[in-house]
Amino acid sequence: MKVYRLNRDVAFPPVTEAEPDGLLAVGGDLSPARLLLAYRSGIFPWYEAGVPIFWWSPDPRYVLFPHDLKVSSSLGRVVRNGPFTVTFDRDFAAVMSHCGRVPRKDQEGTWITPEMEAAYGELHRLGHAHSVEVWHDERLVGGLYGVELGRVYFGESMFMLEPNASKVGFVRLVEALVARGCTLIDCQVHTAHLERFGACYLPRAEFLKRLAAGLG
């Protein structure tokens, strides 16, 4: 097994060097320059506290084409008539905090470490990372965050405290992305939740072509 160890240079090996599970490199840092280079190269960080940073580029890649979003009739009614109010970039820090702390089914621990919160908070300050907040009676009950570069959105994490809250936030996000001309949503890895929205696998080579077109 060959995994590259990063140094202080802001650079990555070719993604074709990734292991079969997608692991490409370890180490480095979460500086804005490295994170932005990673996303532009089809790479993302995902690791647990207490270990070096792991950098991934899986093949195939799980994506959603915004115009292919599938919304069930029942969820559509909740989006239109439900009790939720959706905002954008109103409280990025709170969304990240909840994503890192709200328990998830069949998952122990979190990859959203304090280091990650600080790094993406800086990306948000620089205008690259964005949040979606879902409110019920002025209480934050759901949300998600990600990175947007050019016409590509890179989804990172979501949470919910009430049924359908994160789903409503996701639908409103995709609607906003379509209005801005977004061509690709990077979901990174498969989840049944995203599959129901119409996400699909894309060979990494094709993903990289579409990524380059979206960034250009």
C-alpha cells in the first residue's frame, strides 16, 4: 500500500495514485490554500481526531447534477407548506458545530474536529464556504454546509434536529444553486439519503472533466 505523506509544500500527488478505497495522502495542513487546491483537484479531507489528516479521491465519485434533483411529493409539500424557514450564511459556525455534535445513526464519533471547524470557518470568512440554516420558530433545527467554487458545489455535512429539516435545507440549496448556474454537486461518497435525491456514481475521470469545466 503506497500512500503519500505531505510536507509543507502546498501540493498533492496525482489523484490516479490513490489507493482503491480512495486514500491518496496523509499529513499537511488545513490552510485555505491547501484546501482550495484540494477541492480544485478532486480531493477532500476526511479523518478523525488524533490522527494525521487523510486526503481522499475516490473512484467512482458520488455526485448530483442539480437539474436531476428528485423530490418526493410528500417532501415537496413540506418544502412548500411546512413549518420551516431557510436562510443562507446566517450562522455558519452554529451549523458546523451541530454537524459535528448531533449524533448520527450507525456512526460513532465525528470527523468535524475543532481544527476542521476553524479551517472551514476561515474559508467561510474568505467567501468560499457557505451554510444553509433551517429554522422552526427561530430555533435552528437543521442545516448543511459546503464549499462553492465556480459552478461546482462540494457538499460536506448536514444535520437535523427535527424530521425533514435537513432535507428541506438541501432542496432549497439545490434550487439556489440552479439559479446560479451550478453544474455539479460533489457528494463525495454514497448515502441512501442522497441517492433518494437522485445522486449517482461518476467515474473519477469523468468527474474530473466536469469539475474542470465547472471551475473554468
